[in-house]
Amino acid sequence: MTPPEVRSGDVLHLSRTASVQFIRPITVRVIRVLADWHTYHGWVWIDAYELDVAGDAVRRRTLFLMPAGARRLAQPDRPAGAALPQGGRGRRLRPVGTR
């Protein structure tokens, strides 16, 4: 059986099943797979954004993991009742000249 392919845009839940480095599970959005970085069979290097509970990117990371141990999510986990930010980018837009 071949491990699932990791692609740009995937949202992954990473725990110890993906790598021993994830003592505290994290959720990431894959920026790109670093295919030219040589590694062991069944493992990959990725560039990703770590996501907070609201699904916002909080940190850029380069990670070494086993895709077979990662859980693919349809979207980042959001707490019940969490609202999406206004303005589409996390900031409220104000008229020019106001503070």
C-alpha cells in the first residue's frame, strides 16, 4: 500500500503517528512538498503554516513527517460558534482617514 500523497493546500492534523516530534498535535496547511529534499522511503519534507484553533496561520514551519500517519482534514477545526473575520483577511476595513 502506498502512503497518501501530500499536496499544496492540504490541511493535516499531525500527531505522534506522523512523527515523534509532534508530542503536542498540531494542524497545518501545506504550502508545498519539498520533493527535491532526499529522505527515507515513506517520509516527506513539507513547508506549511501551523494553524491556530480559529484556522488562522500563526507560524511558518518546515516539517519532516510520514504522510501515512497524518490525518487529512476537510478544513481546519473551528470551535463551535467561531466567526470568520470580517474583510476576508482577518482585519476590518475602515474608511480612509479614520482611526
